[in-house]
Amino acid sequence: MQGLVITADKHLYAMSAEARPVEKVRSGDIVAFECLDALGGQIRSEADTVANIDFSRVNPATGPVFVEGAEPGDTLAVDILAIDTASTGVVLSVPNLGILGDRVTAPRTSIARVGRRWVELEGIRLPKAPMIGVIGVAPREGAIPCGTPGPHGGNMDTREIRAGSTLYLPVSQPGALLALGDVHAVMGDGEICGTGVECAATVTVRVRVVKDWPVEWPWLETEDDLMVIASADDLDAAAREATSQLVEFLRRRCGYSFDTAYMLVSTVGDLRISQVVDPLLTVRASIPKTYVEGED
Ligand code: CA
Ligand code: CA
């Protein structure tokens, strides 16, 4: 069966209730999103740098898609079925961007070759691990640029948002209004210099409306782990929010006292930095699903 395809020309630069849906789907439908890279396809060779791109065309997200039956207070589950990348990707070193941006004297572009299993960057072979940088729904209020993460999702740059995972997003507007983009063929925790291997891609997902698990922040379920992804002005605040969300979840789901849940996340949970280069910084708190399953 040929599923629904949203072409890359149908994209937005901010997530908001005002964004006009480009398609309507039902809970359970499979949708393929064709995505430009995070530079909007403006960098095609190593002669192109950030010095000569239009920044109003950075971080496009394909969509938004209206999911019938998704109402404020619900959760939108997005099963990530496949991420098919283009055969090249872009990595940028940019003055004043990233942790060591003060040491970058001139912008530089590296074009990576992206194969089926490997990425070749600066003559170095890296294992390919495609993931989605930007994925979210319309926020409770206002318009949030696609470059910013938040409770609505957005630019979370979290490595485990990959094929095989399920992302759970809090629905704030009728139809949820799902959009996604900023695919990386591979990216390290932190996205230290400000880019992963930025790729155009086709992302195939199944959307499901979940009525019985309201969430405040995006949650992600991988094969082994359950994690919550929180963003804030600094890493300390993001770590505190993610930890607090995970502890409260374990209290509700498993009936633990605060102390037990707190000790459990300290002993078998993990805090990881997702990214430190976006307008808000992102941390995820995870726990193996074996400590969660079978309790509800
Ligand atoms: Ca990003
Ligand atoms: Ca990116």
C-alpha cells in the first residue's frame, strides 16, 4: 500500500496553532515526511558557508499534519518506523557557534558522504545512526521557532529519536499539528559544534492518539529505555526538570515513595546531555523499561 507522503516543500519555520495543516490523518495512519536538511538545502558544496545563506530558511520542519481525534490534554505517540537519508550531509564549523565557537576563526563547511551503514567525514569513517533533530506539535500558546526545543518537542536533538523508538508529545491544540525535520545521519550528545551530519531525509512514522497518559514534556521509548526530554535556560535547570518528571512518573506508575523513586533513578537511571547549542539546552533522564513495565 502506498502510504501518504508529505513533500518537503510543505514546511514551516515555527510551530504554532496558526500553522495551516498540509494534511489530515487518522490515529494509526502511516505518514512519510520528506525533509530538507536543517540548512534548507542551501549548502551544496564546501564552497558554500553560513556566510552566504539566508537564515530565515534555516530549520524547516515538514508539516504540519492534523491528526483527527487529537485534543488538548491527549498525547500524540509517534512510532518512528524508518529514516532514509540522502547520500550526502553537511557539517559546519561556525564562529561563535557551539562550545568552542570562540576558537573558530572562519566558517568552514565539510560535506560528508553518507552510505548505507557508514558516513565519511573529513576522511574519517563513522557508523551511521540516523536521528531526528526537530519534531514537535503546536505549543500551548504563541509560535515557537523550529530551532527552539520545549514541552511541545521542537529542536530536541536527542540521539534516540531514531527508527524503532516511539516519541510521546503533549497535545495542546486540536489535531496536534505534527511537524518534523533536521535529520542527522549521525550526531553526538551535545551537538557540540552546532551541527550533526545534516541530511535531507524521508522519515516514515505511524501516529497514534493516546488518551490515558497525559505528559508535560516529550517522552521517548526505545527498545530498552524510557526517557523524558526537558529543556531549559541552562543544563542544571534542564537536569532538574527531567529528573523531577521521571521521579514523579515512577511514583504514579509504580506507587513508590519519593525517596524510593529518587534512589531508583540515582542507581539505575541516567542523565544525558542531548544538546547545548540551541536557544534552550536539553537533557534527558532515562530508566530501563524493566523497572517500569508490568506495573499498570
Ligand atoms: Ca537541531
Ligand atoms: Ca541540526
